[in-house]
Amino acid sequence: MNPPELASDVRVSIEAEADIVSARTRGRALAIQIGFSAARATLLATAISELARNILLYAGHGEVQLSVEENTARVGISVVARDKGPGIADLSQALQDGYSSSGRLGLGLPGVRRLMDSFEARSAAGEGTVVVAKMWLS
Amino acid sequence: MQVPILKQGPYLIATIQAALTDSDILQLRDALVRQVERHRARGVIIDVTALDVLDSFATGTLRDIAQMIRLRGAETVIVGIQPDVALAMTQMGLVLEGVTTTLDLEEALEYFHRKLRLQTVDRR
């Protein structure tokens, strides 16, 4: 009998608040499935929650893609948050603690950067935003 | 998902039972502020044991709730933040400044009993 096939690539469309919960729940499940500790899975789920909310808040809709990333040295989860919203005019400002153009506490992106092992954001005014963040198993 | 709010003596106890959307958390805030007024509650206990994520929005709203309840003359205690959740909050830099937290419901009730007793003594 073949082992059950592992879902290694999950796309969650972000269009409503419930999708934020759905994205982080699926991210946690994927992390546990490949052997993350509950603590690390919680860090990942929290980061996904922030990224999904940013999409909803600033772009209205977009997508969170969760995939298992594997190379010879290690295995982990890659999170790609993508939207075609207005984009971030000043990315380095958005990555500073305490900055928010929405008026709420601006801990979204810098917080995600602290939670994840690697973090990369690309954005330009009028061109949407792509954030790629990864967390390794160990 | 609506969060049930129980009245027990001078306290209101809100027990979150599953993951909440942002609107659910805002609804909880509004319901608590209204009910503190209606029941003349002295304390509010919010049990977050069931939450596996407290992100910036949830943390910010819990802080708002505590502040609003304080302005209404009562106090809020947050109960049951899970160890993994505490780790994630800390790593992100999220703080619950000025909000009392306890490990469980029993401790929260003890905290309030002690506090209200002290206040009664002070008034003599």
C-alpha cells in the first residue's frame, strides 16, 4: 500500500476574513506534517496570519501559497503572499517597527521578518506586493 | 463564531472556544463593553486558552478591550495564553502592556477576589 500522498503545495485565496484563519490553519497543518514542533508551527501560523491580513487590508484580495521546500541540506516551508494591490511605495519604511499606513500598530511586516528564517519583499507603487518568507525545520 | 459571555457575581467571563475572525474579536469587544455597563460588572475575564494564534490584530484588540473596560471602571484579566503563543508574541514584539494575565480561570477569580476584598477594606 502506498503511503498517503502529502499535500506539498497549498494555495489559499484571500478574499475575506475567514480566509486569514484558513491560511494559517493550513500552514500549521503542513508544518506539523513535515515534522515542525508545535512551537515552530505556531510561529509560522502567526506569520501567515499577518501576511494574509496585509493582503486583505491593503489589496482587498490576493493569494497565500504554502509549499514544502526541500534541498539536500534541509526541509522547510515557503510562504508566498501575493497581491495585485496598490503596492508599497516605501518598502524600507514599511519594514520599520511602528510604521503603519493603516493607522494601526505597524508590526505586520517587521514582525513577520522576526518570526521567519528568511524574508524577502518586492513591491512598487501600483504593482502589487510579493512577500516570500521561509522557515526551516531546524 | 460568537463568544459566549457568562455573568458570575460581579464578573463577566468570556470563553473563546475556537479561532476567531477579526470581526468576531471586534464583536466580542463591543459585547463586553455593553455588558459591563448593563451588569455593572467589576471585572472581565477573557479566556483565550483555545486560541492557537494571537497575531497583531488580536493582541491589539485585547489591549483595546482592556483599556475600554478600564475607562468604564472595571478591570480585565486575560487567561490561558498558551506557551507557544506567548513565544510567537514575544518574538514578534507584541506586548499586552497594562493588561493583567493569569494562567487559568481559577487564578483570575482569586486575583479579583483579593483585589475587591482589599478595596472593601480600604473604604472603611
